[in-house]
Amino acid sequence: MYIFVYGSLKKGFSRHDLIEGSTLICKTRTKDHFAMVDLHRFPGVIKEQSVSPIYGEVYDITDSLLDDLDDYEGDWYCREQVKLEAGFTAWMYFLKNILGNVKKYGIVSEGLWNEKQENKYVGE
């Protein structure tokens, strides 16, 4: 099955070790627009707000790894199927509840999160 990752699970990022060994299918973005929030150490995506497509990577993973990722994402995230511009669907994690005011964290206007550089926010 496919998982679409957009934050710290991407190759070269801090938690890629959790999916290391899985096959990278492609880099793509979501067909629909969502709001990506920079929570500083990792991002989250809000399904109910439309800002931009979300950029990420698709990996082919096992059922047991998906269970492990559900445990890792914990109570903050829920998993849903999304359509991708690559022409297929994949699982993706969405924030269940935004913690406090979105402006406290900032929305990543381009939908591309990078933990290694400062993100640009809507309204700056």
C-alpha cells in the first residue's frame, strides 16, 4: 500500500528512519488543496482549509509498518486516502485538531515543508 509523506518522514529528514527500507515510488503533490502548518519540528496538514497542494513523497509500505506509523503519529493525526497528481491515491496524515491559534505556527503557503531552512508563511 502507498503512504504519502510530507514532513519529517521524507528522505533526508529527521524521522525517515521509520520508513527506511521502504520503496520510494515517486515525488508528487496532492490534487486537492489543504493548509500546511509548520509546528517547528514537524508539519501538519489541515484538511478543512484550502491553501495549496501539499508536496511530498510516496512510499510502498507493509501493513505492519502502517500500524507502526499510526502509533508514531499518535493522537495528533488521523489517516485518510488522498488523490495525488501522480494519478493514484495514497494514505496521508491530517491534523485532528490544531493546537491553539494557527498564526502561532504559521501556514506554509507553498505546501512544501523543509526542516532545514526557514519556511515562508502566508501574510509575511
